[in-house]
Amino acid sequence: MRKIFSRIFAIALATTLWSCEREFPNPEMPDASKVRTLTAVDINDFKLIAPASGTTVDVDLNSTTPIVIKWDTVKATNKLQVTYKWQAVAVATPTFATPLLNLVSDNAGKNPSLTFTPQDLHAALGAAPVNLPVGSTVEIKWNVEVTTSAGVKKLANNAFTVKLYRKPQTTPVTFELANFPKSTPSDAKVFLAGKFGFMGLTPGGDWQQPGTVSGLQLTKDPTSGTYKITINMTLNQEIDQFKFFVVPNGTASTWSNGEQRFKYSDGSAEGMPNRSWKFTGSNTNPKFSAAKWEGLGTAPAQLSKFVVKPDAAVAIPAGKSVYVAGEISGTTAYAAYFEKSGNWQQPGTNPANELTFDSGSGEWYVWLPIGNAGNKEFKPFVASGDAPFWDSGMAKTDCSGEGNQSFNFTGTNGPTFTGIKFQKVAPCPL
């Protein structure tokens, strides 16, 4: 009996040991033969949208319109999350391995778009590694890198090629025709004409006939009664040829009524030479005066010539001129001829009182309709339309202030000053 039990126990033990050595599949572990590594194939193909190839994007500091880059929404298998990076390379670069710009898309990389303010993109283009100078254009290729939460990356099949123009900053400059003859028809239109083609204001080229380009028409200010036009200009930009013209009511366009001046030699009316003007940063409201319009009205019967010939050492600063101010612009004859008049107008505020430099004689001069006004007080000053100024008046030889000058006006005579200095103008202390 004992032997039979022992045999049964031995068989059971052997069966148990055999069972423990046998391997069974674990239902919680995947079959290795069926495991597949996720690849870019698991990210659907997608397309870029905007800006499209061939586009030129103006990156304008003055603009408030965002610059938005867009592409298709991307999906990955197994519901994996994706993020985006916008990448840009030089157009000749074959791959996007080392992009010039590598920026996370909107919403921390979750949105299929990238939004720039013009100011931010302007700064990015000017910084390393792009280093694009202001006023220059760079041609780039752009693409989008998609990355799944599993770390798989993919680019769109076709990159876009665009140009980015780093536009110079512009400043609104208001050109003001601040004085003109009273004979100017109240219903006439005032235009600029000249070399404005480079500014994009005259698509047909320079010197478009007055009346044909609405963008060069001045508007009459109902408060000041002066004519104004605002033009966006870049720093140190210069308009080297332009004039003012009048287009009478009922006339579509004409060259016939351009501005005139009074000739240096005898005060007779002659065509105004082309003006030039340069924006230097602070002169945002240049003021001008038309002495007369060709074919409109008559010149004053009497004119008085003011002449100023500074000391040889005097250096009138660039952008400034000599003006006369005093009782002269409040006489009956003056008020009858010019739209704007009044005694002791601050130098720079009335461009009709601005003297013109005659290079042949080295003199500054202006012809004004003072009339038979008798003794009137006045004084020469240095100023500008953008910086009206009382402090740079006529000075004595030691640079101390000179008093008001007096002259007896009888109709056609006028004063001459030679060898004078001005306070706060070199060589006087600034």
C-alpha cells in the first residue's frame, strides 16, 4: 500500500514540475511580430495656403494689419496630437535642416497658422541670421514642420517661395500752402505736380498734368483756410522737383496756372523754379507760399524789396531761411493782396515773408506789397516753417540782440541790411 502511494505522489510531482516549466503567452503583452514603429506615413499629407509662391509681402512698420501664414490642418493616426513650426530658408538652400527662421505656430504650436505683427516680422528680418537691411528684399522658401506627440516629424511636400520686402518706416508729412493771393478763385482746386513717380503717387510717371492725379490734390482746411496734403515719406527722402498749380473750376486739368514769384532784379512776375524739399525727421509740416498764379489775378501795383546779406561768417542752418516779421505784414496793401496778413507774425508762420537766397549776389530777398505805409517797424529773423522761432533775430556784431528796425515805406522802396548776424546762428553762440 505504501509503495502504491509513493508512486502516485511521484507521478503528481513530475506532472507539476513539467507544468511549471511550460511557457504560456501573456495576454497583456503585444505580439512582437505585430508591433509597428510610427513613421511620417502616419501623418496625412497637407498643403501650404498663404502667402502663395510668387507673392511679395510688404513688411510695413506703419501698417496695423497682421501678416498671417496659413496651411492645412494636419491629422495623425491613433489620434496623436500634432504641433507646428513655420520654417524659412534662403531660396537656394536645398533642405530645411538649418532654417533661418524656425517659429512655433499660433496657440503654442497647436494652430495651423502663424500671425505676425508687421513690427515683429520687420524686427525679425533685421536681426541675425537674416540681417536684411531696411529697404531691401529677401527671397525665401517656407514650409511647415509637423511633429506628433510621438516625436515623428513631417514637412509639406511642396514648399512655397515668396519675397519679403522690409519696407522703410514712413512718417506722414503735411505740405501746406499757407499763404497765396486773394485772387485765387475760391472754387479752384490746388494740386502738386513734379517728380512723384518714385513714391508711387503718379503711376503714369513724373510730372503728371495738374488735375489728373487725385492723390496730389490739396484740401482746403476749413479752420485755417490754407491748402494741405499729407504724404508718407521715409527719413532723408527728397522730392527734388515740384510746384503748386491751380486748376480753375470747370477745367479738368491744365498746366496754365502754375505758381509764380517776383523776380530778384525788378519784382516782375516770372515762373517759379522747381522746388525741392527733403524730409529730415522733424520737419513734418513744411509751409509754402505762392506769390502769384500764372494767368490768374494781377500782381500788386507797388512792391517793396527787402534785402539781407549776412556777414560772411554766418552759416544759415540747412532747412532754415531768413524771414522778416513786424508791422509790414499788417499794412493795407499787404492785407489786400495776401490771404493771410497781420502784424508781427512769428517768423516761420507766414511763408510769404520768407526770403529767397539768390546765389549770384549772395543776398536773401523778398518782394512784398507794403504800399505807401510810412514808418513801420520790423526785424529779420532765421527760422523755418516747422520751427517758428523768435529767438534768432538780427544781432549786433557782438551777437547781442539788435532792436527793431524802422523804415519809411513810400510804395516801391525797401530796406537793405548788409553784414548782419543772427542770435543763436553761427558764428554767434547757439
